[in-house]
Amino acid sequence: MAKTVTVDTLRRMKTDGEKITALTAYDHSFAHLVDKAGVDVVLVGDSLGMVFRGEENTLNVTVEDVAYHTRAVKNGISRAFLVADMPFLSFQISEEETLQNAGTLIREGAQAVKLEGASKQVLLFTERLIETGVPVMGHVGLTPQSIHQLGGFKIQGKQLETAKKITRQAIDLQNAGAFAVVLECIPADLAGEITSILRIPTIGIGAGPDCDGQILVINDLLGLTSGFRPKFVKQYVDLGDIVEKAIKEYVSETQNGVFPNDSQTYKRSETGQKILVNRKERGE
Ligand code: KIV
């Protein structure tokens, strides 16, 4: 069996110039396939609110939701490094709540947690988590939990001022002890510069090819998301179409009596003997 991935593996991959692959997963079946396919990092993202539950944004996701999905995903993984997202308001209120919430996710099987943003408080809590033994992945650029402040799902860091701010945030997260940082929806050249400045790996989503690794939402990659698809997504298969065709065939075969056939049916060992039930036994 291939060696399991750790934070040290990810650091070494950056040093050796080996690209890191990451994907989200929300359930056991897909986690198993993602792991088997050789993905290095699996993220139980709070994107589950949107892709799994069909909500407009990620703000409604709770620690209990992420914990539930983390348990399912953990059971499907044997090699990949498992990261769980700290959802909105799970790491902003107090140090105590942050540690408790991270602890809940770690107990369910996560090996690290991801926090969005790099405010003073996030940096402080990142340090505390690391002191407690919980590895932290940072996340800057487009941070969906601040969607109302950002005014929508928009590319960040196009102007010099915001580009500098994002660079500073990534450096601060590294200095606070984060083992990696997600760069979401920023110009490729900015992501490349941040990647060359940092000692820790950058994992890009909509941040061009020069990051140390890439992450995508699994439903986007597999063609299971309906509606708007961001420019940065590459859909590798139209699983939505394949699944719909299979379900239509099942419906049609069931309606026409084609399913189940003999090979999908159990038989009694003694055949030919009718079960006789009298009127009393029938309750008539
Ligand atoms: O929640 C999520 O899936 C994420 C990735 C898009 C990085 O944060």
C-alpha cells in the first residue's frame, strides 16, 4: 500500500517541485474513489452546503454538518491527508470555542482544519490550534464565508493594493504556523509570486498553474453541479448525464417489467408447492 500523506509529505513535495493534488469529498463512496485515484489531500469543504445541500452559499453550514461528513469521508480514505473546513462562526467567537470546534472535527477523523481569512484573531487562533497539536491550512483570496463583505463570488487581488494585502495575509499565515495555504480566485501571476515567496505549499483554486498544488470541488470536476460553473473549473466527465441516463433506463425497465429478471431474483429450494392460506388466516 502507498505511504500515507502527512504535513511533512506536503512540505517535501513543495521542496521537490512535485505538484500536490487535492479534491473535496463529502461521502464515503467518493472519498474511497478519490483516495484510490491517488489524490494527496481530501478536503471536507463547507462547500458541502452548496454542492451537497443546494444552498446559495456556505454560511449555513455548522460544525455538526462538517463533523458528520468528515466521519463518512474518513472511512473511505487510507492514504490521503484529510482536512476539514471550520465553518462560518466556528472560529471567530472565542479561542475556547475554536479549540472545541476543531477538536470535534479532529475526533471525527480530520488530520487538520482549514480556516478562512487572516485577521489578527484568525492568526492568533491558528497559533493556538497548532500549539494544541492541530495542523492548520489557511485560505485567502476569495473567502466564501465573507461573501457579503466581498459583494459576491468575485476574483480578488486584481489591484496592487489588494494583491499586496493577500500576499501579506499568506505570509502572516505561514508565520503563524499554517502548513499550507489555499489561494482562491486570484490572478495567476499573483499566485505565482506568493508561491515563490512562501516556504509552505500553496494550493490553488482559480489561481493559475504556478501554485504548488490544485484543488477542485469534486462535483464540478465530475459534472454533477447544475447551474453556474466558474471559468476555472475543468469538467473531466459529464457524470450528471451518465447518471440521468442510467436512472431513466431503470425507470423504463421497471415500468415494462424487464427489471428484475431471473438473475436478479431469489428462488425457493422446493418449487411447485403452493402456500395455502385459509379465509380465517387471511383475516376474512
Ligand atoms: O469549501 C471548499 O470546498 C473549499 C475549497 C473550494 C478550497 O474551501
